Amino acid sequence: MFFSFATANHIVFQTQTFWEACWKYLALGIIQGLTEFLPISSTAHLKALPILFEWGDPGISITASIQLGSIFAVLGYFRNDLKEILKGIYLAFRNGQWREKNAKLGIAISIGTMPILIGGMAIKIFWLDFERSPIRTMPAIAIISILMALLMALGENIGKRQKSLNEIEGKDGLFIGISQMLALIPGVSRSGITLTSSLLSGWKREDAAKFSFLLGIPAISISGLVELKDAFELNTLNISGTLPLILGILSATIFSWLTIDWLLRYLKNQSTWFFIIYRLIFGTGILFWYSVLGSK
């Protein structure tokens, strides 16, 4: 996922019939749900797979809107944690308990969200043709995927994996938040870069993943809502386009929930090497497709 404030010039997903739109959006929702919280870049897959299947690029606004399903899932899955965080912040303001663990976690999330908000606004204001920029081409995404695989490998090799969420400080949120801003670049993966930066900071894998999920709530929420608002303002979604989109959001919600649950269980005892190898294969596969087979 990357935080997008680009214009919605290409929001219309190229479909021929209502039912064709339904199953394509259903597929996009499944792809979104399976890739948003895994460190493999949902943006890259939502762009690459439709092109591979000759559906065309669904565009930023459609992908960002379907990402709302992922935010519904993460809000539901971590609802108890969010209640405790809000309670901790409330008590901090009322009683000055700023060193309480939930208050510190809330502060870290707030601080960590600022960089990507600033970066997203900068793109919206100063980079109006971002959606058609060279960094959104498939070869660029492939190269970025390979580079991210190498960075993830570095995090696995040198990370001490000792730190837990109970020890989080505001400076941790700032460091991971700055790294999250790199997810504005398609192919980086918001979850991938935040998980990697956490590992580099010495976090345990499971705690790093949990903080990545919580930190993603504000960024994914604002991204999806802004793009959905733009879509309706530009009248690019009507009843025949809205119903398939709802289906895509629903499938993204279900598969995001399942993916979150699976990843947290997986990282209790396993490393991220599976995802590192996958990203290398994914990136080199795209480069092969474009260079050898001459795909456009």
C-alpha cells in the first residue's frame, strides 16, 4: 500500500458488463486483502496482476477505495487494543500518566503518522501527474521490490529481536513513521518497510508486525477516504460501478482479517525469509516479462 493523494483521472476500471465488473472487483478485493498486511506490496500486486490478466490498470482511486476493506478489518481485529490505547491517552491527559504503556503506544502512532501525511499532501500539491510518473511503471516497481527484499534480508540478519511494544517510545514512532513515508513509492510496501525498520531497531517480529498494523490505521483510512471522495466528486462511480466496488471492499475486509491473524501467528516462530524470497521472485519475474517477452 502507498498513501495516495493523486488525482483520479484513471479511476474507471475497464470492464464491459456489470457482472464482469463484479468478479473483477471481487478478485481485486482478495488481492488487496492478501497483500495489504504482508510485506510484499499490495500496490504492486493490484497494478501487476490486472495488467497480467489484461484487465488494464484499475487506477489509484479504485485501489485506494478497496483498501477501505483492509482498514475495516484491522479496526475490528485490534478493537480491544485500540480501546486500551484511547483509554491510555485519556488518562494521560487527565492524570498526566504519559509513561503508561498504552499512552506511549498512542503517542508513537500519532508521531509515526505525521511523516506520511506530510508526504502525501506534498504529492497532491506538487506532483499532480504522480499517477502517470515513471516510478509507477512495472519495471520500476520490480526493481523496488528487489531492493526491498535486500533491505528486509538485512533486517533479518542484524535485528536483535529483543524489544517489545511495552518498551515503545515516541522516537520509535518517529523512526518507523519516517520509513513508512517511503511507502509512497509503489512497490516498497507499507507493511514491509515498517516491519523492516522495526526489526532493524531490535524489535521482536510479532511486536513489529502488530505495531505496523496499528500504525497503518490512520494512513490507510485517510488514503481510502480521500480517493473515494474524489471518485464520487468526479462522477466516475455510478450505481453500476458502486455495487462492484462494495463487493471488492467486502472481500478485502474478509481476506485482510484472515491475513492479519495468520501473519501474527506465523511471526511468533518464523522469520520473514519466505517474503524476502517471494519479493525477489516477484521482482525478477516482472523484469523478465518486460525485457524478454516485451510486455507493455
